[in-house]
Amino acid sequence: MVPEGTPGVLIPLMVMIESVRIIIRPLTLAVRLAANIIAGHLLLSLIGGQAYNISKRCVIFLILGLRILIILECAVACIQAYVFIILLPNSETPCRSVEEARPLAPSTRCPSRAPWAA
């Protein structure tokens, strides 16, 4: 959790900051995902609610615009899912390398924390 070369005085502070970052990361990703979902639905409902106030000729353009917004909302959902999947595993454990694709077994220890490692 502490970068190499960190002065000894700053190590407790760095551990606290990194611990908070690891705990907060999934929450911030969830808030981002929820905000994008709510924004898309709110935009669709606000624009769709205008169908009663416009002429019948403009309703066709409104429906076309709503369909385009639905496609855009699906694209945003896919991008958010991609971002969520990419960023969430990086906040789990700092001892795992990026190359490891399989999860650690419960009895497996991080190489840097093995009792025989100096």
C-alpha cells in the first residue's frame, strides 16, 4: 500500500489514505452508474412528456429522437459496465499483479507477505 521510497513518517498516513481509497472506490463507481441510469431515464421521460404539447406532425420527430436517445442510453450503459468491470478489480488487493487472471485460493498468500520472504 505504500510506494517505495516513502519516508517513514508518511507511511501511516499513506496506509490510511490507500485504505480509504480501496473502500470508497466501489461506492463511487456505483454512484456514477446510478447517476447515468437516472439521467438517461429522466431525459427520456422529460422529452417524452412533451408529446401532449406539440402537434401531431412533430410527434413523429419526437418518437425518432426518443429512439435515438434509447440507443444512446444503451451505449452509455455498456460503457459504464465496461468502466465498472475495469476499475473495480484494481481496487481489491494491491498484492495481485495484473497478469494474474485466476483468483487467489483462500490459503494462498501474497508473495510479498510470505513468512519466508525478507
